[in-house]
Amino acid sequence: MLSIIKSMSLHGLNGSLVNVEVDVSGGLPSWDIVGLPDTSVRESKERIKAAIKNIGLKLESRRILINLSPADTKKEGSIYDLPMAIGILISNECLKYTNLDKTIFIGELSLDGKVNKVNRSISYCT
């Protein structure tokens, strides 16, 4: 199942819209993040797995593909933890959410599932 969550790419005081597209399907269990992620974005899968487990939810072993679009914009930091986790939970039908097109998610997840603040500000969205 496919879910699309809106987030932001932060560049100093400026931000750009990023779509976090999550597809969870059958097949060999794997987890891929594409769309020019840096190391901290690729490491988010470990924080997300632990956070989901520690809030009492169990994810089945499935194929998870996450696309951060637009692909030509470098994605940096842990701010994509929350939108990726929400996309995974929606795609696994563990969470139902309406009006996703009207909400932007930014946040780092701690291992216990709490959302940590992001230490950046946004002045405008392009």
C-alpha cells in the first residue's frame, strides 16, 4: 500500500516541500530509502524500527520502499523520521489519517517513540 506524507527540506532559514512516499509490499523483507538521502536519513530506519516497537506496535517483515521527492534535492538530518514512520504505519494499516495533503510533518524520533524538536526554523516555503 502506498502513502504520501508531506515534509520539508530545510536549508538554513529556507524550506522546500518534500514528499515522503512510502510503499509497503510483500516479497523479501527489505528497507530502502531513495531520493538523495544523507547518512543520517539512511540511519533513520533504525530509530523508526525501535520507536515503533517501543510504543507497542509490531511491524511484519515486509518490503519497505521510501522515496524522498524531489530526488534532486539533498535530504539531510533526522527531520524525516516522523513522516517516514507515519507513512509506514499508514501503509501497514496501523494508523488511519485523513487530510494528509493539508499537513506537513517534521520531527526526529527518540528510541522510545517520543518526537524530538527540530533545531531549525523555517522562514518560507518554496
